[in-house]
Amino acid sequence: MAKLKILEFPDPRLKTVAKEVKSFDAGLKKLLEDMTETMYSANGIGLAATQVNVHKRLLVLDISEDRDQLRVYVNPQILSESGEQNCEEGCLSVPGVYASVKRAENVVVKAQDIDGKFFEEQLKGLHAVCIQHEIDHLEGRLFVDYLSPLKRNMLRKRLEKQRKVAAQEAAEHLVI
Ligand code: NI
């Protein structure tokens, strides 16, 4: 297994629309293992392949407290949705930023497992939020895209500044 590098906003590669997975081969299983390790080591509750610069329709989730209930979705599709909920969301690709986003309360999802077998699930609450957020990644959308352009620009500037400070600090110190 290997930990993969997570792309960060405003990296334009995060806007790529992912392609359907057609071959459920060893390469896909390796990608799944690497994404799982990357998600757990970054303490995320979800990760889409887009975020590790692989533009295939694959995502992983684990919303359990004990981090032992991995869920895998290949080629996920939302068949229907109902209700509304607002949740304070964050994202491994937009570190340090949290914002309230309006999503459907319930969704019915159709997807394939890692061997290509189809399944359908009804999700609600946080699980529903999470899958909507991750499917957005596969469509090249980030949760900050739901914010006003003004707020999004402020976030972009703040993140650029944070990155500059971090780079400068690294340059001034011995990083071994
Ligand atoms: Ni995200």
C-alpha cells in the first residue's frame, strides 16, 4: 500500500470529470488500497479518486467512529433524493476550511463493488452528505463551489497565504 498525494484547491485538476470504471482489475484493487490508506492516514471520512489525481469513478467512505467500516463505491449514481439538510462540511482538498452546505437528506445510490457487482443502497444523514460530497468530486465539483464567488475568493487568498507562510517556514528551518 502507498499513501497518495492529495490535490488541494485551487488545483485545476480537481475540476476533471472522472471516467466510468470498466475494468475491475488488479490495478483498480491497488488504487482502492492506496486510497483507503490515504483516507485513513489523513483522518478523512471520505475520499474520491479525483482527489489523488486518478480520474476514475471510485470513492471510499468510512463514517464510523472506530474507523472500521470501509464502504467502497465504483461508478456511483444517485437514483433519487428527498428532503434537505445543512451540514458543516470540510474536505481533505480544502484544508482548514469548513462551510455549511445544503444537501438532500435521503438518497438512493446505485453503484458497483470492487468486483463489479451492482448494489443499491438507501442512505440518510451524514452518510448521505458524504456520498453527495464525494460524487461531486467525481464531477469536478468542490463544496466551496456552493459558496458565493466573494467567499470563495477570500478562501482562495487565505489558502494561498497559508501555503506561502508554510513554504517560507520550511525554507528557514532544517526539515529532515
Ligand atoms: Ni472532499
